[in-house]
Amino acid sequence: MPMQDKRNTVLAERVAWRWVRLHTALTLFFLIAPILAIVPLSFNAGSYFSYPLTGFSMRWYEQALTSPDWQRALLNSIGIGAASTVIATCLGTLAALGLSRSQFPLRSVIMPIIISPMIVPIVVVAAGFYLIFAPLGLVNSYPGVILAHAALGTPFVVITVTASLLSFDQSLLRAAAGLGATPWTTFRRVTLPLITPAVATGSVFAFATSFDEVIVILFIGGPDQKTVPRQMWSGIRDSIDPSILAVATMLIVFAVLLFASINWLRGRAMAASRVME
């Protein structure tokens, strides 16, 4: 009888796991299907968004890659994203180093303020940027857009680096100080190498945030600062341009590669944490 009960338990566990896998597959399909639906349309030979496809063609990819408007938007997205990521990474890493110290005053108050751009509706954030930047002459300018995107990306760096520093072995810092290392040398030789995967992960998130952002750029960006998301917004609003589908498909591939790099960096961070242990 006990053997029969054990077999029934094993069988029930197998059935339960099959249902879990089925539900997981259905959930993934529910989330991914709307995104993947546009991929076949990007190869449509017709001039409209419609199923079934009227033929296979790469004309919309060619148009997107050769159009001066899309090329300028891509260069703007890369340039603004890179500059804002550098600023966000530096500010976020410094903030995380301070917030990770147990004796840091008002840490429980400052942390929510830093991550507030992730919580507050983006329209409210964009309106706030406009009210602050307009008197300073930063509206319709690259510095204004870069600073705004850096503010949006900094919370991601703070969160990832702070999480890494929580498992940091503080005895390494005391050992370095005991050996005569200056604070800068200790940071450069001890702290930074161990938190580099977390810093890189936060940088990737910051760049993705800047590259994907459209609301703030509509508020404070001008015609010269038109990025890929804003170009897509303009194409959908002004005219139904199928080249948007080609750009969207390329962005999907870019996002997949981005998250693959994040997973790789996360593996590096876990390996580094095991080394510290």
C-alpha cells in the first residue's frame, strides 16, 4: 500500500507539472503573439497592414534602411542613448555606493525619490521636465533630451548596483585599507571589478529605456532630436507607413539580443557573488 501511494503521488506530481507547463506556454503565447504578429506583415509586398499577405518582399526593410528620416532617427537614438547611459551609469553607481552604506542618513527616504521616475506616470515626468527645462533653454535641444533620458535611466542602475552591493563582502574594503590602499584605489581595484556585471546590467537597462522612450521626447524634443520611437509615432499618426513594421521587427531582434546580454551579465554577477562568498 505505501508503494502504491508513492506511485500515485509521483503520478499526481507529473500531471501537475504538465498543467504548469501548459499554462506557462499559454501565458507566453498570450504575451508574445501580439508582438510576433507584426513580423510577417513586415515582409508583405502590399502597401497596407492586412492579412493574408499579398506576397513576400523586402521593400519595406530597404526603405527603412535607406530613408534619410529613419537613418537620422537611428543616429539620434544611438547618440542620445549612449550619452544618457554614460551619465546614468556614473550617477547611479555613485548613488548606489552611498545608499549601500548602513550609516547613510535618510536612506529609506532618498531611495524612493531616486526610483520615482520608474513609478510616476511618464506623462507627469515629461511635463515636469518641460516646466524645468523651458526656463533654462533646454527644450528642443540635445542636452535637454540627454539629461531627461539620463534621469529616467539612473534608477535602473541604482537598483542593480545596490542589489549587488548588498552581498558585497565589506571585509575586502577593510583589508585593502589595512594594506595602505587609498579610497580611490580600493574602489578601482576591489569594488569596481566585483560590481562591474551589475553596473553593466544597469547600463543596458538605461540604454534600453532611452532607446524606447517616446513621451518625454514629444514634450522636450524638437525636429532635430527625432528618435526612432518618435519617428514611428509620426509615421503612424500622419500616414500608415509599412516601413514602421520593418523597423519594429528589427527592434524586436534588438530587444532579444539586449535581454540575452542582460542574462549573460546576470550570470557573471552571480558568479562574482559566489566568488565573494
